[in-house]
Amino acid sequence: MTKAIVLGIDSLDPYVLSEYKAALPNFARLMHESPTFFSKSVFPVDTIPAWASINTGLTPGNHGLLYVYDVFDSTMGDLQKLSIDSVKGWTFWDYLSRERYRCVIVFPQLMYPPWDVNGAMVGISPLERRLDWVSTEITIDAYPEHAMAKHDIPHTLRSLWGGFPGIKHLGEWITLGKAVLETEKTIAMSLSQNESWDLFFVYFNLLDVIQHRLWRFFDEQDPTYPGITPFKGTILDYYKIIDGFVGDFIESYPDASVIVLSDHGHHSRPARTVNINEFLRRAGYIRAKGNWMAALSKVRKSILEVSNRLNIEHFLIRLVAINERLTKAGKSVYSSAGLIDKTKSRASLSNFAGIKSYPQGGIEINRDLVSEDEYEEIRNALIASLSKLRSPDHEPLMECVKSREDVDPGRFCKRIYPDILFWLADGYGVGWELYSSLYGNAYDHNVASGGHNKDAVLLLRNIDQEVKDKVPSIVNVAPSILDLFDIDWKEKRLDGKSIF
């Protein structure tokens, strides 16, 4: 083969593509031609672990990159601690570079600062500085450094703030996002047209941000769908913009092999919740700090309910993120962590997958209170009891619940995962209430109505090989790319395997 283009689009959803393909001619053409369409994301279904798996062919347990956006972490302190040392030099473009193939890599997720490749690599810093209610400033760098001037790439770029800007600023926020996408596409096109390459890869992330914040305006099945508003067509507008990008690349390189893929899909974030900490408290695993905590829990619930009705969550979240003390206090109240006496609790919810109403979660066992001999017995007992949880309609609440080793026994398994991992049944997310019903409602749905879907997209064009795996895991992307270039992926000891 001569050239391959990989277009990575965060949160591109297969069901949206199917429903609206009449308005998306380039995607419709790809869907008609491609032997594949669906792919499966990793656990947890989130941007950083998923793209690291796409780039390396490793599961999160073996690449060790796990971070979920935390609305209370205004300085992104936890993200700053995340090291890419475990994957730098071990991506599919690194393997190709070592085999003398020329690679042009544009905006790869988290892969910053850019490093030495056989070609060019342009990276965007994952750390951003918020400018106002709609925008941030991000830093861009390139290898080699002269690529910045050659392609007129700015060292800083005004980008879209990932938080909810409030209804007052929503129109401005949406318009800015479209302008940012156009700037990123212009940079990518310049690199593709003016650099020599065998592999060209570009990643676009803004569709994920837009869907998180605007899903309830788009999806008529969402429980908080407000009816027809000026924002009803925004998500589809972004799909149309990206459809145009895809068409531009195909038209510019009609003979190139093309891979269009996402890390996960998107759907309505669960509005119903299961209060796992309350379940653990009733089962005797959690001890509260005092008898008065039940009253405090009711106060906390009232505050969150009022903020939900008044649509002021984004103000509350930003207020408590002003300084470290308020951040810790706000996060503690939101997640009920402040009500729990950790020194006397044997097990509690982990925030490894985020503290919003995500369907995925985990439970940490307190090894200071649980001996080595008791550990497996308690873990197995918890897995068994969680498996028996039922909804108010008497349906199973757990789609799956397993030990971390049974989900992903990689070398970083114990570092990145809590002791028990679970995925709730469709329609339910993790709730954090104590001294409450086992079932509740999400308080953040109005400002973050979209959530990640395990079903991702994999579309192929001009691939002159038989596809043997029609619904692969995203972990199979890297070895498949290596296979296209006749590189022995089997000797790389990857977790994925080629789909060809």
C-alpha cells in the first residue's frame, strides 16, 4: 500500500450516523462501502484510556493512562500528574517510524509534548487556561519545531471551554466551537498537503464536548428534552461539519486507504441513579462520621435538588473550584465523601470513573481494616450481593460486576482500578447519596445530559485486505494499522490483534 489516512473523531456515534445518514453524504458513502461499522470501546468508556488503547493496541491495564474529567478540579491537578512515559515510543506511528515509514500526526489526544517521529507531529497541550465562560487558551507545539512556521501554526489557540457555559452564553459557545473546528481542519489540511507521508493521522475532540452539554436539546427521548429550541439542530450541525471534513480528505486523496474511527459513541447520560454507597451502608460496610450525618445528608440533597431546578449547577461548581479548600469541600458534599468515616468503613465507592451519574463505577476495599485473609472473601461477597441488586421493576441492576483482575489484568491494574468494577443496567448511573433511597435522580443532567456509549465507529475505505473481525475492539486498531503496512504486529506483544 502507498498511503493511509486515519481520521479520529472523539465520540462519533454509530446510531446518530445511521439515523441521519441522509444528511451526512460522506459518512453514508463510507457506511455503504465499509465492511465494518461498529467497534467496542474499553473499560472505563472514557476519552483518555480509550484513545491510549487505540494508539498503542494495549488495554488500560497495560498502558496505565486513566483520567476522567473532574468538574471540581479547575487546575486539572490530577491530569498534570498523568505521565505518558508508558506509551511514548510505543504508538502505531512510532512502530511505523522505526520501519522508515513517514508519519504526520496531528493533535493526538494527550500525546504531548510532541516527540521525534519520522515525519512531523503536532500536539495540543491537554492543560488549558480558561479565559471566560465560553473559551480557553491552549498551547500547540510541533516536532520538528520549524513545522510551526512552515504551516502557519499559532503557538496558542483560543479553544472551546468544556464546561457548561450557561444558557446566556450558549449561542456564542456553539459558534466558537465551529470556528475552532475549522481552524484545526485548516492546520491538518496544510500538513497533509505540504508534508511527505505514508500515514496521516488527525484527531478532532470537540464533538464529544458538544454532545456532553447539548444532548438533551437533540434527543427527543431524553427525560429532560425541552422541546424545539434554537439548539435542537446543533449536534447534527457538528456532524455535518465533520462529514464535510471527511469528504475533503477523501476527495484530496481518492486512492489512499482511509480509516475513520471513534473511541466511543454517545447517548443520554442516565437520569436515574443507584446509590451504591447507601447500599454499602445498609450492608454494614460504610460507617458515617456521626448520627447527625443523616440530617446533613438531607440538607445536601435539598441543595442539589434546588440547584437542579434552577439550572445553576455550573455556577455552584465553578464557585467551589475557586480555591483548593472550596474545591475539596464542594467535591466532598457532591459525592457524600464527607459523610463517610474512612477509618471505620471497609468498602466504599471509588471515584476512578468520575463522580457524576456514569453507568460505570468501582468499589474500593479498605486494606487498613481488611486483612489479607479476609480480602478475597469480602470481595467475592460484595460481588455476589451487588449481582443480586434489582431495580424498582425487579430487573437486574448490574450488567456486570467483577474483580479488577477479571476485567483487565494488566501490569497497571492495581494502580488504576479499584478492587471491584461494575457496569449498571441500561438507564442507570452511579448515585452518591447516603441515608436515602437506593434509587435516585441525577442532579447534573441539565448541564451534562450526554454520556459515553460503549459502541464506537470503525469505517474503512480502499482497504485491500479481507476483514475477519467485523465488530472489533478499539484495542485492535493499532495492530490492524501495522498489518496494513506489513509490520509484524504479533511480535509487539500487544493486547489487540489485527482485524485482517
